[in-house]
Amino acid sequence: MSRTMTPVHFSGAQRLLHWTMAAGIVAMLFIGVGMISTVAPSYVPLVATHKTLGVALFALVLVRLALRVTLGAPPLPADLPPVMRLGAVLSHWALYGLMIVMPLLGWAMLSAAAYPVVLFGDIRLPPILPQSDSLHTLLWAAHRWLAFAFFALILLHVAAALFHALVRRDGVFEAMSPLPQRKTMPER
Amino acid sequence: MSRSSSRSPFVPLAVIAMVVAGSAAAFAYTAGWLSPERLTPSRLVAALAPPGGPALGHRRNHAKGICFTGEFQSNGNGMALSKAKVFTPGAWPVLGRFNLATPSPKAADATVRVRGMGLQITTPDGDVWRSAMIDPPIFAVSTPQAFYDLLGSAPKGPEAMKAFIGRHPEFMAFAGWAGSAPWTSSYAEDPFNSLNSFLFTDAAGTTRAVRWSLRPAATQMPITPEELARKGPNYLEQEIAQRVAGAPQRWTMVVTVAEPGDNTADPTKAWPQGRRTVEVGTLVVNKVIAEPDGPCRDINFDPTILPRGISVSDDPFPAARSSAYARSYDLRTSEAKDYPRTPVSGSAKP
Ligand code: HEM
Ligand code: HEM
Ligand code: HEM
């Protein structure tokens, strides 16, 4: 089997990061839209959670990208149609881009509004921009619309992952499976 | 390849469609898009708008105001209640805003019963304490939902207000204050009260519920609203600018400590007389600056922006206010072009 030479799945660290971050990002999206639509007492802890988790995810995505660059990714199946291959590559880089940009936009938006950026544990982050109403407006809109784009892209990503797992059954899902894997895939 | 062409893809495709549709529905539900009856900050802020619509570029409430700077001179007494740096002896820079509780920046002074103060104290440890206080001794309603009800009822006339008071009898205490408390012709003569309860935590870790007030050093010179009206629609801003130019104006900050059993969750309920009070320092206002290009313009005096040693209590208002003020801030900063930074000529502002 030629496949024993190339990795058939992401490393354990990459899979762990993928799934913890997936849970974190889904939580961020739900907390985000939930908090800005409530005036209940939970508003205060929800906002604190959103900021803290968002900054933590930013730290994690840097580690994740470093792993991606050093360890690479298993190849996509050879019989994958070119359109799907292109879609996979583009959507994965878009997801990485959003994982980096969203927390920075949140932090920058708070800075541009002269809000102190306070996380759980009394961690205080410095402002990364001066106060500016035009910048705040721009960043606020970007954080909001890119969050919706992020959610839409994740839905597409999940649909594609399940398509690989349930319809094509081509080992792509197993490559990122949350469960420990054998070194090589059985016949695929 | 074991992928069998005999398997129908229908079931897996239906599963995928259900996962996607279910996730999208859960997201829409969380965002409140499926529950139009939910009290969102957008609805609360929209309800504040006067009949002609909101004044673009301005705060959605307390829209008429003027900036000030100064310092908070802490005497150290507050250290017995909170470990916040602001209560250690010293003088900390202050930024604030005198304001009128109206959604209209052009309202005449004598038409607005409630006056407010936005205050920010910054300490060298990087902590920021913001608060927005008003002059009545108690608030009008017990809950944010009731405030929304009040905003919906007040414009509909006396019958609707009677029905509102039937639902919220606690409003009568505030109505009593509004009808009988003296008016003044100066912000410098007005007290400003937190009304909401917060928690102070001292260095030993003991937490106490408190409210605070700024008591004016200037003597109150009562005036009728008619007399105030005769002085002009923007008298208060002219007066405070002149007065502060002549001499700094002072307020004593007094912290009142709740006793077990005191109602900390309802700002319409004053605590009984005789509660422990601590004078923690003096607010000194020494400069007044017009709002259009002043330092308070783009500040949100969100009452949940607190230093270490102060936190929110079981009072539901600070959270609701934080949510609503953020919405107001998002809106008004995005409308900056409708509120030029330089005062338009002919403006009565000093
Ligand atoms: C993975 C990262 C993040 C995601 C996916 C995310 C997502 C969201 C979403 C969905 C909303 C609601 C938008 C709306 O419906 O208008 C939101 C709002 C918000 N986010 Fe984030 N966010 C992230 C990171 C951050 C970070 C790191 C901060 C701050 C340090 C932050 C601060 C905020 C704030 C302040 C709002 C409220 C904005 C407003 O005034 O309407 N976010 N976010
Ligand atoms: C919720 C947020 C999620 C984000 C931000 C995300 C992001 C990513 C990214 C960036 C990659 C590309 C990895 C690389 O090539 O370096 C990837 C791969 C993958 N993801 Fe996700 N993911 C999320 C959720 C999910 C979910 C819920 C599933 C499953 C239902 C899933 C299944 C997969 C699979 C199977 C791969 C491997 C694709 C391949 O072999 O190239 N992901 N994900
Ligand atoms: C749920 C109830 C309340 C709502 C919806 C509400 C709404 C608002 C809004 C939208 C603003 C403008 C914020 C901005 O754009 O920066 C504002 C300002 C203000 N509010 Fe409230 N408010 C509420 C309760 C209170 C209470 C209880 C107090 C006093 C104890 C108060 C005192 C003030 C003051 C003094 C300002 C002006 C702050 C400044 O100068 O920027 N409000 N309010």
C-alpha cells in the first residue's frame, strides 16, 4: 500500500486543537448573538466570557498554524473532483483567516471605543487602537458581518465533512476524527 | 474501494440537511430572531426615541450634556470597604459629563425633571471606574422590563399612565419626588446618586453591598421651573461653565453600606435611615468643555466598567444598562457625521 508513506490523518495535537477550537468557536458565535440580544443579568458574564474565550482562541490558532506549517496535512483523496479540492483548500484558509481576524477585530473594536479590555481573572489588555468613532463603526460592522460569514462557512464545512463521512466515505473525515487513529487507514 | 454504489445517498443527505438546518435554527433562536417578544437592547433603546425619531449622533438618552474634567481626591476612608486603588489616599484624574435625562439634545432645561452626571475615574494601576448617576434619591421602576413598560406608556397619555401605575405602584415614590423636590439653577447644587447597588470587596475579601452619592458642596438655591425657563433654554450649561471658570466645584462622595436584609435588587427602595455611611473623598470639577469636540463625547459611561474591588450586585439594572448603553454607543458613533465635531455657530453652548 502506497498510503503508508504519507500520513493519512492529522497529528493528535492537530486533531485535539481542531476539536477544542471548533467547540470554542461555535460557543463564541452563540454567545455573541445571544449576549447582544439580551438585557438580562447574564449579559455581564456572557460578555466577559466572550472576550476571554475569544482571546484564548486567538492564542490557540497561532499554535495551530505553527503546527500546520511544520506538520502539514494529509493529502486529499486522489479521486476528489477539482472543484471540491479547490473548495476544500479555499474554505480551510478562509476558516484560518477568520479564526485570526475575529478576535483581533473584537479587541480593536473595544479599543476604538475607549472601553477597557478586561478578561476573567482580572487580566487587562492594552488598547491596540486609539479611540475613533469611524474606526469603531468599521470594526463593529466587520466583526458582526464576518461573524455571520464565519457561521455560514462553518455550516458549509460541516456539511462537506459529513458528505465525506457519510456519502463519499473517502477517509477525509477520519483524517480529522476526534478519536485516536491507527497509523494507516484500512482499505478505502 | 468498499464504497458501494448500491447505497442510496438519500438518507445521509437528509441527515446532513437536518444538521445544517437545525444549527441555523438554533443560531437564529439564540440571536432572538425567532422571539420578537424578547426585550433586546435594540428594542429598549428604540423605545427611548422621541416621536420625531432619535437625534442622530447623540446619546439615545441623557442626550443634552456638557463635558468636564477634574480630579477625585480620595481621603483613604474607602479602603475600609474596597481594595480599589481609587480609595487609597491620592488624587486621580476625572472625566465627566453633566446631563439632562432627555432623548433630545435641544430640550429646554426647565422641561427636564431629572439631571445626571457621567463620571470616569482612572487610577495608575490601569483600572477605570465609570458610573452614570442621577439626582432623584430613588429610581422610577424596579426592573428593566418595567422601564420599558414606562417608556411605552408615558407618551400615550394619562389613561395609559394610570394603567402603568396600576401595574407598577412602586412608581409613586418617584412621582412624589418629581412633584415635590426643589429645582435648582445649577448642576453644582445638585446631588448625584448611583441608585443601583454594587458590591465592594475589601483587601481581606469581605464583600458588602453599597450605593454611593455625590453631595454638592454648593448650597442649594431652590428655584421654580418657571423661573428657570425665563433664564433661557440652555442656562444650565452656561451657568456651570462660568461657575467652574470662576472656582472649582466640589462634591463629597458618600458610600452607604447595606445591612443584611436590605433590598439591594430594587433601586426604587431606599434603605432605612441610619445605615453606615463613609465619606470617601471629594470630586473636584475644574474645567468645563463643550460636548461636540469634548473628551466625554465618545465615552460610554457604562456602569459595569468597574475597578478591581467593585463588582455588580443582584441589582438587575447595571447589566441592562450596559447592554442598552453599548447599543446607543454603537448607533451614535456610527452617526458621527450627523453631529459635527465643531459647535455650529449660533449654538448656545459656551
Ligand atoms: C473567534 C472569535 C470571535 C467570534 C466568532 C465572535 C463572534 C461574535 C458575534 C457573533 C457577535 C454578535 C454580533 C452581532 O450579532 O451583532 C459578537 C459581538 C461582539 N464581540 Fe465577538 N467574536 C469573537 C471574538 C471577540 C473578541 C476576542 C472580543 C473582545 C476582546 C469580542 C468582542 C465582541 C463585542 C464587544 C461584541 C458586541 C459588539 C456590539 O457592540 O454589538 N469578540 N462577536
Ligand atoms: C466550528 C468550527 C470549525 C472550524 C473553525 C474548523 C476549521 C477547520 C480547518 C481550518 C481545517 C483545515 C485543516 C488544515 O488543512 O490545516 C479543518 C479540517 C477539517 N474539519 Fe473542521 N472546523 C470546524 C468544525 C468542524 C466540524 C464540526 C467538523 C465535522 C462535522 C469538521 C470536520 C473537519 C474535517 C473532516 C477536516 C479535515 C479535512 C481535510 O482532511 O483536509 N470541522 N477544519
Ligand atoms: C433599564 C434602564 C435604563 C435604560 C434603558 C437607560 C438608557 C440610557 C441610554 C441609552 C443612555 C445613553 C448612553 C450612551 O449613549 O452613552 C443613558 C445615559 C444615562 N443614563 Fe440611563 N438608562 C437606564 C437606567 C438608568 C439609571 C438607573 C440611571 C441612574 C442611576 C441612569 C442614568 C443615566 C445617566 C446619568 C446617563 C448619561 C451618561 C452620560 O453622560 O453619558 N440610567 N441611559
